[in-house]
Amino acid sequence: MKKITFSADEEIIEKAKLAARVQGKTLNTAFREWLAEFTGLSGSAKKAERLMKRLGHVKAGRCFIRDEMNVR
């Protein structure tokens, strides 16, 4: 694993450390997770991509209008 150094405002770093602590992780771990997600390497992104490929054969039969797609 390669080490890197970043510079940021001290107040932001402290807030980030607190946010990570609340999530039960270190700032280093939180940053690594963010970096993986940012670059598209996160597990959930890969899972979503695989699912879309598996469902590529599914056709809705028609195009839906915007209002139909936003009905809750």
C-alpha cells in the first residue's frame, strides 16, 4: 500500500476525524473507502454494474414518460 500526504485546513481535518470516529472507523479507513468509491472501485459500484449487465436483456416494452417514472 502506498502512502500519500494531503494538506487541509486543521478544522476540517478535526471534523473529519470526528465524523469517522462516529462511524467507528479511522480517518484513514474512511478516506480509503471514499477513494475506492470515487474511482469506481467500490464493491457496491461493481455489484451494480454486474447487475445491470445481467439485466441488459430486460426490455420495458415501451418508453415511459417522466411523470410515470417519478410516481411513488
